[in-house]
Amino acid sequence: MSFADDVPVPRQNHGDLRYLCYSRVCGFYSNSDSKLARLDSDTEGSLQACRKETRFTDKIPVAAISRGDGICVRTSQGTIALVVYRGSSAKDDPSTYATLDMTVWRGADRKD
């Protein structure tokens, strides 16, 4: 996903948030201009929660999250996105995908 797009759409192998699977081990990855933070399961996802979260990483394995968990994405352009994980393809499915809900706040992380 590229959050700079008017309507974020899936893009093959690039964007602010990527979903990749290697040998059927799947996860979410950032690019060099974005960073990820997994919200604790008991934290309600919001702009405030994403602004406060500072445990950044460049990857979050699907095995480390549950349905309904939130991932905050912060881009170098000042965009903050809340991505809620809803599920992913079964291990025996021939395709790999994840189902997500997203809320995007453009300019929410600017310091000006």
C-alpha cells in the first residue's frame, strides 16, 4: 500500500506497507521511508495511540498478531495510518493475501 495515493490500493512489491510471504511465512514490512509499530492487543487503535507508539520496527510477522490487532504506519511525508488485521489466507491456499481495515491521516505527524 502507498498511503500517498488518493485511495490507497495494493501495489506489487512496493509502498509504505508491504505484505510478503517467504516459504509460507508471511508478514508486514515497511519500506525505507516508513516505520511500523504494533499496538498492544488491549490498546484501541486511534490517531492518538499511533502518535504515542514508539516501538518501531521494519517487519511484523503475521504469527505475532491476532485478528483485530492494530499496526501503526508512519511515513516520512507525515502520514499516519492505522491498519487493523482481519485475517489472511490459509496455509494451503494457493494465493497469499491479508484482509485489512485502514484509516489514513495525512499530515498528522508533521512537526510544523
